Amino acid sequence: LEFIDQFISEAESSHQKKSLKEYRTIYNDLKGYQKYFDTTVSYDEINISFFNKYLSYLIEERENGQNTIAKKISTLKTLLNYATKSGYNTNFAYKDFSVKKIKTDKEFLTKAELNSIYNLDLSDNLRLEKVRDVFCFGCFTGLRYSDIKNLKYSEIVTKTEIGGESFQALQFHVQKTKQLLVVPLNPYALSIIKKYEKRTDESLSIVRDEASKIKQEEYVLPVISNQKMNEYIKDVAKMAGIDSNVSQTKFMGAKREDSIAKKYELISTHAARRTFAILSLEQGMRIEVLQKILGHQSIRTTMKYV
């Protein structure tokens, strides 16, 4: 635990916030595990017996589903890899730890559902209108939430086709992979950008990025926190009538739980990226073009949408 705590502190400037959050979750899980079994976790004791007890703790006490547990085991192995490279750990039993992920259906919008959200009159609720516009921008560009949040006007560029015709695109470095990406802007995405060009929010004078002294006005869209976005976009989807029944199956160890949810309850910011991918394929976009726009290193990742 001391190593993980120290590692998180040292990694704050070099790792993504999402990764740091995952590391802290493992730290808290291990603290809970120690209390639950009245023990202390040391490197020497991380063996198959620990693995089985840890799984039992995550299932019974944390009530985690199989895919959550699979992710947590992967993150624990990442931390142990760092500990090994740093010379703290010489026990390699953890390398055999594995929990298989279960393939699940991820929610996305049909073309009709996206239109119903895009055309929804939210003029009497500016908070939900902004959330809707940011979500739709993701549906029209395929950008992740983190990239939309950090998108600046300086990253909107004009490109020229081989035939000499020009078009507008986004050119920026992806937050997750740091690679340079070029994403063409369709008329819907451009209309959302134009809508917020002359906004007069009170927050515009705020310096949003202290390290770079970038002001709020330099960012393209008024993006709120991911947590609030995920909360409010469900309200928007409900108002747009996206309320079909969706069956869900969750596995917790050997136990299976089946339930029915309304589709609007399952919509999140990442559903926008999936919506873009699937609707683009339906419209006839070639898979290798979609791969480039989504910024996938491997075509296998893009094939999941097929």
C-alpha cells in the first residue's frame, strides 16, 4: 500500500486522471481487503490463495460485476509491474492472474433517436441545451469526452482536398494516446461550433488551464464535468422519448442477474462515440477511414463496431 500511495503521488504529472483514479480504487480495495480479512498485504503473499480471496472480496463485499473485476485485476497487475520494475517486488505469481471479460451490448443511438435529441426544443433549459449540444457534437465527430472538453478554437483548421476544394476539420493531439488526429467537420458539427462562437457566459474570463493560462473563451464548447454530463444526458434522452426497454445481464461470480432498463437510463457520454461509429458504417464509410477518424491504432479495435 505504501508503494501504491507513493507511486500515485509521483505519477500525477505523467499519467492521465482516469488512470490515477483507477490506481486509487485499487488502493482503497486493498485497504478494505486488509480490514475484511484482518491481514496485511505483502508482496510475498500475492499468490493464487490471495487472488481467490481478493475475487471473493470484490464479489461479496464490493458487489462488483465480472467486467469491473476483470478491469481491477488488470490494473492491479499494472501496479505490480511498476513495483517489480522499481525493485520492490520479486514475486511473479501475479502474472498468472486473469479474469475474462464478458462481451456486453453497449448502448448507441439510432439515426432517428439522434435526430430526436438534436431537434429537441430545450430553449427553456439552457443547462440541458448545452449538455445536448456537447453530446451531439460527439455523435457528429466521434470525439471522446476528454477531447471535446479540451478542444480549442486554434485546433479548427482548413484543409484542401486533392481536387482543390477546401473543408474545415479538427486537428489536435488526443488526450488518451497523444497522437495527432485530423477529424473532418460535417455541417451538423459546424453548426454547433457556430452556435457557441459568440457566447457571453460569466465564466469566460476564468483561466481554465492554470498550467498553460488558457482562458475559458479559447475552448470551443461549454463542457461540464463528465459525471454531470452522464447524469443530465439521461434527462435529455428521456425528454426525447428514448424509452424502449433494454434487457441487461450482470454476472457476479457464478451468480447471474437479469434486469430490464429504459434505454435513456443507459445513455452516457461514450454512447456518442459509439453512435458516430455505427451510423458512419451504416452510411457507407469504409472501415479504414473510420479507424483513422477514431484514432484507433489497430483495425481490430474498430471492428468491434462492425
